[in-house]
Amino acid sequence: MFKKALCFFLAPLLLFSAFSVKADKKEERLWQDEVIYSLMVDRFNNGDNKNDFDVNMKDPLSYQGGDFQGIIDKLDYLQEMGFTVIQLSPIFDNEEGGYHGEWIKDYYKTEEHFGTIEDFVRLVDESHKRSMKIILEFPIKDLDSKEILEVAKWWVTETNIDGLKITDIDYMPMTFWTEFASELSKLKKDFYLSGAAANLNEEMISQYLHAGFTSMLDVSLNEPLRNVFSKPDVSLAPLFDLWEQNKDTAGLKEAFLDNQNTERFTRDMVNNNTYPGSRWKMALTYLYTQPEIPSVYYASEIAVNGGKAPENTPMMNFRTDPELIEYISKLGKIRQDQIALTRGTMELLYENNGMAVFKRQYESDTVVVAINSTSADQTAVITADQLEDNKELRGLLGTDMVRSNNGEYEIFIEREAAEIYKMTEKSGYNITFILSIFLIFGVFALFMYIVWKRGQNRQPDK
């Protein structure tokens, strides 16, 4: 009875003393709220040995065994890391040796090494059960305009995919893309249409977005991102200069660190003799807190190394150190919880040769990001004219808390580290909480006295 009583009275105390930074109120999910995991089907995971013909793990130019079932088997793994969209390399039936999906011979069949159309539909269904979306890469070089539209409609209708990433979009005139986007929007509400092509300037990107593309791959951001985070003591100012120049473009963009067309980001770090673990964490922190849709290429979570193709697309290794995976999971949750990171404005507050502090704000919600990409511990002083005074910044990645003091916030970050803060009211002394403690213990003492008294009354007379 004593244990039950103790639990009964201590439970409210634990409830009152629980402390957390609440997530923002959920709004309708938009594409800018998503986080993309992009993968090469053949190189991700082998889940069905029955389609392993012509597989040669020793030859990087041969099929390695990845398939639709392998992706299904890892959906929970991807969801736990916070990814909400899976983007697949082309899955159409390919010529011999087309493990990458680019040598298409039949757009109405799946590549037999990956599985059947029924297997793919099951992948889409299983993803949707987890509130995850599926995007297909769609090369169009070998098709005319009528065929492009027919193929796209067929895949949307037959498989219920959520989007297409169309490469080499400059092969078709802008008038065609306006019609194409309009037709697909009639088939499925909020269908995602992403475009990519080499050497697109900001004006051209704006035209494609105006034509109906939901988003465009931001190739111009890739090199500055890699230059800034692949070695220490490099100013982050170019990233914010680029954002200021292009922020008025009406539409979404996808930001990425590497993909099948680049050397892996880890290769930059190796060439610069820097440690990939901390460098990846800082780069991903920026990727997840800047305004564009983050797109992470498979095996980034294990900091895979690789040069030109096919070295940059090895078979995924799931038996690795989980530290970076856990960090990505934290970033994914923070981005999903904090609406300022997906819909807010961005303002640089401080930058000094690689130590940067910037603000994301959406209505009354403010998130502050501090990244120290230098070789020494740093302190940044942010003044009241930059951040609202008499507040506090509560760490979301760690447990750090920064309070305003005489109108200033002193943010200390260790070298090659980062923190994401939520701005909140100062906590101070919680009178209600203190009174609750006294009340609970007072009632508990009274209860114990009554129990003792009853025990005395029940003792037999001697």
C-alpha cells in the first residue's frame, strides 16, 4: 500500500517537473516541409535474391543486387532518420549493363533486376503507409513530347507515385513544360515536379518554376557548400550572399551536397586532410536549416568516400558506426518540428571566418542556428537589435541554453560543432511549480500521518 501511495503522489511531481521545448503547431504538410533521401536502386539494398542474375559484386560496372524489396526492407530505417521522401534512380527497363537506369529501352516496364511492376507498387504502398512519398527520376532524351506526357501519365495512374524528377529538361521548349505540368496536376493533387539540367542560370530556373515545376535542383549552391564545409576556417558568407541574390525567385529549390554526378563530399575532406565526421555534421546542419528542400544522397549517413562514377556509387553498407545516423535523425526531427526552418525567413546575424550565426523566423517562431566551422572554439555576441531582448535560446541538438544579458546573447560553440536554438521566454522561477511541490509534499505528509494513525488504532490492546 505504501508503494502505491508513493507512486500516486509522486506522479504529479514528475509531470510538473518535466521540461521540454515544444514543437511548433502542425500545419498542412507542404513540399517545402519534406526531406528527400535520393538513392540508386541497384546500389542500396538487396532484398530479393531471385533477381540476382548477372550480379557481380567485384565489378563496379555490373549490377550489385539492389532492388525494390531491398528498399521496402529499409523503409523503417529511412523513416527513423527523418526522411519523408524517397527519390529513386530511373527504374525503367534498361539495356544490358544499365545498372544506373540511364540506358532505357522500355519506359513501360521495370528493370528486371529491380523487380516487377507489382513489386514497385508495393513499395509505393508501403511508403504511403508510413506517410512517405516516392519520386522517380525520369530521363527524357530518347522521347518526343507526346511520349514524355504519355509515359508520365501512365506511371502516375498505374503506380500512384507522388512526383517525377525530370533530367535534361532543356531538351524541350518551355511551352511544352507548361502543358505537361498542367496535365499532371489534373491526375494527382499536389503532384511534385522537379527539374534539372546543366548550366541553368537563375532567370531560366525562374522560368521553369513559372511554367509549373514545383522545384528545381539548385546546382549553383553545391560548389559553395562543399568549399565552405570541406575544410576549416572558410567564411560562410558566400552561402548567404548567394541566398540574398536569389531569394526572390518564386518557387522551391533542392539543396544537395553530392549525387551520382559528382564525387562524394567525403572525397573533398580526404583531399583536404580533414576529419569527415565533424565536417559532415556541420554541413548537414546547414543543409537542414537553410530554406531549400534538403536532398541527401544515399550512403551520406555513413560518410562514404568515392571519386568519379562508378566509384561514387558503391553498394550501401549498413554495418557501420551509427553516430552520424543518429545525428541525421536529430536533424530530421528538428526540421519537422520547427516550422521556421521550412517556411521562415533567413537572416545572417554574425560571421567571422567560418563561425556563423543566422536566424530563421516564421511569424512569432524564431530558430537560431550557430555553426563553428573553424579550428578553434568561438564566441559570437548577438545584440538586441538582431534578436529580441529578454528571451532565451534553448538548444535542440544539445542542452545548451543562452539567456540575454544586458541586451546581448553570448553564443559559445566548440570548434567544428553546431547548435540549433529555439527562442523562448525566459524560464526564471516558476512560482506555480514551487507551490505545487509544497502542496504535494504537504498532502503526502498528511496522508502518511493518517496511515500511521490508522495503524496505531488497529494494534491489539496489550
